[in-house]
Amino acid sequence: MHSIERYSATEQQLLLHLARDTVARGLAGQEPQRPSAENIPAWLEKSRACFVTLKLDGRLRGCIGNLEANSSLVDAVLRNSYLAAFRDQRFDPVSAAELAKLQYEISVLTPMVPLPVSSEADLLAKIRPGIDGLLFEAEGHRSTFLPSVWEQLNQPKNFLNQLRQKAGLAADYWSDDVKCWIYQAIKIGEDESDSG
């Protein structure tokens, strides 16, 4: 397994500021603003995959991210913050009245690791509740749950059933061509003092 990266308090605050600023600018009809290069720690310029989650009164208000690291972490946070606020198909765009009450959480993903599995029982035995995010793929369908989803779905069987349904498959779907990958997430949130 990859060792989990750590981000300093300053780096975490910068990323959260970028997410908040992007949503505020979006409400004002402005593009996200990237800080000048000398104001970005080199560590945040590394290519990383991330998800940005918005919550309102403790409930999900938007969540968008990318599973592949295809841009710097700073650019991924800018893009995904905007998309989570204004383009998540499950929700109306964030309104000005909600802006001050939004809570932000950034999940920086570790690289995907293939998880060879021979059966559903094998998968359920290998996945680690509360630690692993899971990407499930079969028949051209794919879906993922971040590790934080374990907070709501803490039973592996239920976690897997919901994930298959999210992919558009039957809750109990299984076949020999199922492919799975696991990853972990470094959580950066406003109400947390560390990134674990």
C-alpha cells in the first residue's frame, strides 16, 4: 500500500480557501482564480486525484471529483469545487443564501491499486471498512464510494450492494469479469484538525 501523504495546516487552509473562493466567485459569475505560482507550495502542484464534497447542515449538498490524477491538486480542487457547487446533477446549483453555511471537505486520493477478487465473498473479506474507497466495474458500468461513505454504510455487504446499484447494476450482481480497485483518501475538512 502507498504511504498516506500529509498536508500541513497551511496547505490544508490554502486548499479550503481555494474551494470556498471558487464557489463564491461562481455565484458572482466569475471564473475560479488560480493563485500565482509563488504562492502555491510545490507539494500542491503534484498531480493528484481528488473529490470536493459540500455539506449544508450536515447533509450532502454536492460532491464531484476525479479518480485519475490528470492535473495538479490545486487545479483539481478549483475544478471540482466549482462542479460540486454548480454542476452536481443531483442538486440545484448552490444559492447565495447557502454560501455562508456551506462546509467543505476535500478528499485527496491515493493512486488506485487493483484488487484481484474471485468472488463476492473474497471482495468482502479483502475490503477494509473505514479505510478503503472502492471502484467497482462490470459490463461497462463503474462506480465508486469514497472511504468517507463508510460513515453511512458501515457494513461491507450493504456498502457493496449500494455501490452496485449506483453503477446501475442489481444490488446482488456478480460475474467473473468484475474488476475492483481500492484507494485511500486524505481528508481535509474545515471541522477537522488533522488530515487523517
